[in-house]
Amino acid sequence: MWIITIVIMSNYFVQGVELKDKLEENETKTEDKQMEQPQAEKQGKPDNAMSDAIKELEKAIFAIKFYPVAVDKKTKNEAIEKLTKMYEKGNETIRQLMLFMIHENLTESLNLKMMHNSEYFRFKKPKAEAAEVRMSVYRAMFNYTTSIEGIIALIRFLGELKGSDDAAKLLTYHFSHLSFYENEATHIIRAAIVEALGKCDSKYALDALLEYARYTDTEKTYHRIVSALTEWEGKLDSVKMKKPEREELKAKLKEVVTREFTGSRSHYG
């Protein structure tokens, strides 16, 4: 299944949403130029169905990216609801492609330290025309995912996805990466990730939080983790696992949420 996912992700470049203002129109034209699907034409209906699903996926992602300048809150919320349903009802390929797209947008956090002006984009694309440079600046200014609140919205979305460990693993990946940077922006985003891990229904998320609580030397981080683990206390009985394992986790949770922070040297176990 992973091989199928990689092949489809390599062969499909999907058009964006047709929106009214010039920002979206230009973004859509860029995506349209990349649209080549010879395999879909050859393979018939099954591939056409997958192509349609991917177009819907891309359309929803773009609707989120273009909030609040090009789409309203209602449209953005509808797009998030659409993605949730696609994740719950879609096949493994759709789920993996969705997480890939979310990951690509979350990586914008790395670029937040840069001011996205004309000079920046001319440096990145020396041969770009003036109109292309201006459009790149507009997108950086107005896209939802080039702001902390937009990144937080995607993180919350991942925390609400049900049915697999994949979304939780993506969250822990970004938490791990951002832990190498110390500034207010990464502190805020890491706090959002910890909160999302508390909302997850994945046992992997719980295991990760317990490990973070065990080894962190940062008191603020510890208390955020405890808050997330408190969420788990109320839902542990609903997680599928053997009784001895559940009782062991309950004991660990109780120990973490009730003890005072004194650094990683006082870890449980």
C-alpha cells in the first residue's frame, strides 16, 4: 500500500480551487500547468475516481490556505469538515496523501523567521519575472499557513483525526523538529502540538506524551504535557488494549499528573 501511495503522489499534480480574486486565480493557473494525468486516461474509471478524490482533497487544502483573504470562515470550516470525512472514509492512499499535504504546509513554520519581501523571493528565484515575485509576496502575506494561527489550525485538525497512529506520528515529528529551536513562535506551536496529542485517540500519542513528561527539564513544557495527559485520563478506558497494559498506563498517568515538577531526574519508573 505504501508503494501505491508513493506512486500516486508522484504522478498526480492537482489543480487548485477556482476563486474569484487574482491571488487565487494565479495560484490555480500554476497548479493547472502541472496537471498531467495520462495514466488516469488509460486506466479508466478506478483511476478517475482516485483522481476526483485527489482533486477534492487539493481543493479543500487550498480553501484553508486562502482563509481569510480569499475565502470566509464558513468556507474554511467546511473544508476542514470535508477533509475529516475524507480521512475517515478514504483509503490508505488518500489518508497518506492528505498527511503529506498537511506536512508540506506545516513546514512553513520554518520560514516564519524570514520576512517574505521582494528581495527574499528574488534571491530564491533569480530568474523570476517581476509579476511572479509580487505574487509570491502576496501569497506569503495572505496565506493562512504562513502565520502561527494557521499552523495551529492544521495542528488541531491532526489531533482530531481518528482511526490511526499516522496523524499522531506527524505531530510528534513536528514537535521533535521544533524542539531544536528556542523562540516564542516555536514555543506556541509546540504547545499546540502537545494539546493536540492530548486530543488524539492514538495510543502512540499517549506513549509520546509520557516520554516527554519523563525527560523534559522545562517546567512550562511539563505542565502543558500534564494538561494533555489529563485529557487521556478520561478516555483511557475507551482505548483498545489488554487490561494489564491499561492498568499500567493508568498508574503511570496518575503518577505524572499528581507529582510536582523537579526535572527529569525525578522521572517515574
